[in-house]
Amino acid sequence: MTSDIQERLDWAVQTCSDRGLRRTNAMRHLLKELITSKKPKTLADLSESEGLRDLCDRVTVFRLLGRLVEKKVIRRLGFHERAAYYVFSYPDECNDYLVCTDCGKIEPLNIACPVETLEEEVMKNSGFSGLYHELEFYGQCPACA
Amino acid sequence: MTSDIQERLDWAVQTCSDRGLRRTNAMRHLLKELITSKKPKTLADLSESEGLRDLCDRVTVFRLLGRLVEKKVIRRLGFHERAAYYVFSYPDECNDYLVCTDCGKIEPLNIACPVETLEEEVMKNSGFSGLYHELEFYGQCPACA
DNA sequence: GTACCTGCAAAACCTTTGCAGCATC
DNA sequence: GATGCTGCAAAGGTTTTGCAGGTAC
């Protein structure tokens, strides 16, 4: 649904602006790239994507990613590859992944995440604030078996 | 309990040997270091630890870690730091962590992990085999707040 | 004796920073 | 006009590889 994408993009740009960032072209295109993508992307993926390749430098994308993570509009994932992965983070949406330990393929999981109730418990017991979680399953995919 | 550590060390060395690795001194000390440690450690942590510092080169530890991961005796964690973390992995033990997004402090979580039942379901639906999971909570620790 | 493991050195790779010029607010 | 953003260049740090020699089996 295009309208859904547009809605998310508008929300993201507005939120960034509210939190002190400038509305630049690079920002709009980077957010669009992430929102459109079904899978987490690396800095290399993003800076070489069609939408950004000729628009701005890789370092600009790098710094922009950092600002967007800081403003909690996107999320940085700690997968096992050497490069960091980034994914759009819509409020209260939980993204879990299934990763192949051989070929590195990443599949989003659409499951009822049982961790959310735990989050509150952990928050109470630990004193940590602003909690979110990251859940990944690793294994060998059928193609690699 | 020292006997518990010894038991794990024996299991680990034996398992490595069964899976084709040679019983080297570096292997024994690296495993001991990981088994004794309560927290995940980086390559730098390990190669500079008292047990390994004067025993072998950093590159040897690096290659050894790779072999141990491959033989499924230890596990590599994809935290958010630049360096990879490694942790001893005893069969059927699940290790979840609480990580501070500001200072990077890592705390092991001793909670009943609700994900284990999901693992089978994911395995069935996806066709992936040899599944395990990684669960981390991120937030701001009391000291950083 | 053979196959694997180790050390040293160096390459490869991704991330991060400095600084002068430009765009947004 | 002030502040933040961008590009280019270069540094920083971790991971990875080559090769000759040593070690476990």
C-alpha cells in the first residue's frame, strides 16, 4: 500500500523535525529507502541504493543513520555480519528475524512476540528505562542444508 | 563451584576433540577463560587476559574462536559494539542479556526465557534446522539516567 | 609422517573524525 | 545570519589472510 508508506514517511520526517533535525533531501530519501525495504539494510546497501547513490556521499548516509538512531526513528541491529544493519522502527512495532548461519540470509518473522510482557518485568527488576528488545533466531536455511 | 567449571571444561575439550580439533594449550586456556567469565568477552578481552596474554598471539585466539564457534562449543553474539562478543555455550542453556545503550554495560539476565517454545514452531514453519536464538534487551541503565 | 595449528606481518574492511563550504531554519 | 549538514580526504580499529615453521595425532 503506497498510502501506508507515505504515512510512515510523513510521520518519520515530522518526528525527526520535531526532535531537532533539518529536513534534508538525503533524510527523506534515506527514510524512504528504509521504509520501503522489507529487510534490514547495511550502510553499504543504503548508500549504493538507487535513491541515494547519486544524491549524497556515503559518509553523509553514515552520519544521518547515527542521527536517526539517536532520535529513535530507526534502529540499529547487531547481526553477525561485520557491517551494522539498520531498520525502520515504527512505534510499538516489534521486529524479529530469522538468520541463516551459513549464507547470512535474513527473513523477517511475523510471529506473536512473547517477549513484550517480559519487558515490563525486566524494567522493574533492573531499573533500566526506555527498554526495547531484539530477538533473532539463527539456524541453517533449507537451501544451505 | 570449581567442580562445575572443571566439568564444563572437560566437556568442551572433549567435544572439540570429537569434532576434529586438536587439544592445544591455547584451546584449553581460551575455553577456561570463557567458562569462568560471567559475561561475554571480545577478542581483545580474551587475548589480553591473564591466561592467554603470554601464551599465544591474538591471531591465534581469533582463529581459535572461529573454530570453536563452528564446532558449536561457544557462541558469537551480535551486540552493538564494534567488536564481536563471544560466550561459552553449554547445551540447552539459554543466555539473554540486558545492555545499556549509553555505557554499553552488559548484564546477564536470569529469567525464564519464553522463547524456547517458539523455537520449535519457527523451525517447523521455516524449514530452518539447528535453531537457536539470541535475545537482548536494550535501554538506559540507572547509572546513565 | 601428515595434517593441523601458530606467529609474524601485512592487507582488507567498515567505521569514525577534521575541516572548509553549503543548505536549512 | 546562525546553526547544522555535506563532501572529500584521511585516520582508527577490528577482522582476515599468507606463508614458513612448529605441534598434536
